[in-house]
Amino acid sequence: MTEKRAALLDLIAEPDSAFDRPAASLVELQVAAANELFQERRTQIPLLEKRASEAGIDELSSLEQLVPLLFSHTAYKSYPQSFVDRGRWDKMLQWLSTLSTSDLTNVDVTGVTNVDEWLERLWDAGHAVIATSGTSGKCSFLTHTMGDRERKTRHFNTSGWPFTKADGDHVYFWLGPSSGRTSAVEAFLAHAENWGRPGEIYALSDEPMLISEISEAAAFRTRMANGTATPDEIAQMESRGAERTKCVQEDLAKFTEKIVQYRDQPIVVNGLWGQHMMILERAHELGIRDGDFHPDTVIGTGGGVKGVALPPDYKEQVARFWGDVVRLASYGMTELAQPLPRCNGGRYHVAPGLVVLPLDEGGERLLGPSDAVDGLVDARFGFLDLAIEGRWGGIITGDKVTVDYSDSCPCGRAGITILDNITRFAQTGQNDHIGCAGTIDAYIRGAVGA
């Protein structure tokens, strides 16, 4: 870890000051740290060196110079699907190596039969590769080092900021599986380490979250959408889905009984909106009143509403049920090691070690204060995460954000903030038109002979 990067990342040890710094006070150090990282990574990742050579960049002296060096988020799922379908796990290693700081091609993949076994072989070899959920049927794979995981856990420790601080003494309930090489499970492990009381960390299921099953379900949804799924496939998937839903509902009802037994103690309950509604309904059946929980209880909510029949006031019902407790809220993604916690003014704040790069829709130009109206600018979210060691941390995402350059959040703190109105530039199944995506993907395909 280079000196200037470490100096920025270590500021997170004091979140109150880390999230209250004028943006201009960080730029010089961020540029210097970004240059340190760039000089190191260009020798490790040929794709980054190629991008730099094409742009004529030998040294970074401004944030604008970072823009042509960013990778599209689609690069991390740019492997040919035939590699997975045909079990070419050696070619998948070759592909992933083009995006990683380490050569992964010597990992033993003898006898591997599916993507989950492939991931386990990588982990056994010390490469912490995390998969996204693959909502379109194709997962992204991102390499982390074990040090990356430690830094990510440290930054996740700010998840309760500015309302409370993780104390390692809450009974922790996670409404999902306890294992699996996915970003969701990684987030659970980080939160559990920060918040959970040793010996009292509970997950809804100990069955692993399998990437092969997630990909199969996502691919089927895509076939359903484009009309290529057969009636027999639809009937089989609906039957399996109904059985799985029944099992999950039964498991969650039993899990709720355990949760309410701890309601007089500080607990953390982290899951989806639909799951919180199911907990509420089962708890009411058990005679538990709204607000009958310890005041130091912490809950995490989000997602899980698509295709689920929820009442219009489901958020209000969940709030009444848990009572006056802390609600975890942050903006993040698999590619980020430094999530952005939401303050009491409803804005997301940026850690000093995360270089935020608001971009135009094509991801080709940095938008600055001169592009803002009343301090606000709508932009594609780009960033350089200085905490990442396993790969290049510069990403152009598919998220549309509103960035406030005014250096004055409604909460009274300084720094760039992001409003709580985040959407996607493209919906599932649509192409996201990022300027660099095609050239990056073409380079990677050429590098692996695809």
C-alpha cells in the first residue's frame, strides 16, 4: 500500500471528520494517490496500460485524466458465455487474469464441473473472487485480495454513521444464506464482524448461495421476457419456484420466532422489504406489538419488492413495527469497497479514499461544478476506489446519480454528496451505452482468443 493511498484510507478511522471535509481540501492528495496507484497497476494490468497509451497518459496530474482510464462495469462480465457453457474453466482463468493484478492461470481447475466449483478453486488458491447476482443471466466476477476484504470490512464499519457505531455486541440476524461467493454474502460477513456478538450471529439458511442457480434463474427470466421459453420449461420453473417460496416462507416464520425472543436486547436484522413484512405479519400472529423492541435495535432494509405483493404503505408499517430504531442506509455495489453512508440530511457521503468522478451519459467527460445548476449535476456515477488491490479500482457504472458540488449538505457537513434519487441508465435487458465499453470488451476478447 503506497503512502498517500494509506493516508487517505486511514482517515475512515474517524468517520465524523472523514465525512465532513471540503472537497477541495482532498483533491491534491487524491490525485497524487491515484497517480501512485496508476503507476503500480499499469505494470500489472495490460488493459490499463493499453488505455493509458491510447490516451497518451504517463502520469496523472488531474482528475480529468482518470476518465479515459476507467473500465466499464460490463468488462467484468465480458467473458464469452461459451466458456461457461462448455466448461472451459482454464479460459475463464485466462479471461479473469486480464482484469486482475495477479496471474490466475496456474489455479488448478482439474475436474471442475460448474462455476461454483471454479470459484472455490480460486478461493482455495488465495484469490477472493466475488460474483454479482447476474440479473440478466450473466454474472460479473471481481478479484479481491484477502487484504481487500479486510479494508472493505473496516469501511463497512461506518454503516450506522452518523446515528450509531457498530459495537460488536448486537445479536445479528441475516435474512439470507450464510455462505456463497456473492456480494450479498460478503456484505453479511462484513456487517456480522462489525456488529455481531460472538456466538450469536444467525442466518436464515446455512445452504450456500450458488451462482449456477442464480444464473439459471436469471437466464430463464430473460427467455421469458423475449418469448423463447417453452411451455414445459415455464411449468417446471413455476413448480420449482412455488416449492422454494413455500420453504423460504416456512423458514422465515421459524426465524421470526427466534428474532422476537431477543426483542429485549440490542439486535440487528438485515434483509429485504418483503422479508420485513413477513416478519411483521408473523410477529403479530405471535402477539408481538409494534415497537416492542430494544431501543438500540438496528435494521437494514432494501430491495425485494419486484414481483412481491406489498401494501402501498409497507415502509410505514415496517417503521411502526420496529419502532424508533436505527436504520442502516448506504449506497454501494459489488465493485465498491467503500460504501457511502446516508446522513440525517438524507444524502450519501463520500469517504476520502473514494475518488468520485461524475461523468456525462457516455462516460467520456468529467462533469464539474461549472456543469452544475444550483450546485447539482445529474451524472453517470464513476469512481476510483483507492482501497482495491486485486484489480484496477476505476469503474464507470450504470447508475445515474445527482451530485451536489455545493460543499454543504442539509445535515451541515461539508464535502461532495449524492442525493437519494439513484436510478439506472438502462433497464434489465437493455444495452447501456458507455463509450469505452466496446473497445474494452474487444481488447479482452482478443487477449483470450475469443
